[in-house]
Amino acid sequence: MAWMLLATFVGVSMQVIVRRTGGTMHPLEVAFFYNVFTMMVLVPLLWRQGFGVLRARRYDLLFLRAVLH
């Protein structure tokens, strides 16, 4: 439960930052920094645990998410 709350907080924070800087920065610059900070979080996780962390177990839920998104 704590991980879900943390993920929600981080996701909302990133969206707020992107929206606030979107008016003053070029969209490609915003996308670049968004991806750089995302990679700063993902690379250590993937380095430590490997790419198996990204393996999907419930393809039906992934499909439902893609449809709803």
C-alpha cells in the first residue's frame, strides 16, 4: 500500500512539474528532462534486479489498461 501511495505522489508531482514548466520551456526540453529523471529512478532498479522486473504476468490487465488509456 505504501508503494502505491508513493508511486501516486511521484506521478502527480511529475505531472505538476511538467505542467508548470511547459509554459516557459520548449516541449522537447520538457520531455527530455522528464525522461532523464525517470531513467535516474529506473536504471538503478534494473541494474540491481535485472529486466525480469518488467516481465508482465497479467496480459489481460495490460490490455484493459491500454484500452482504457
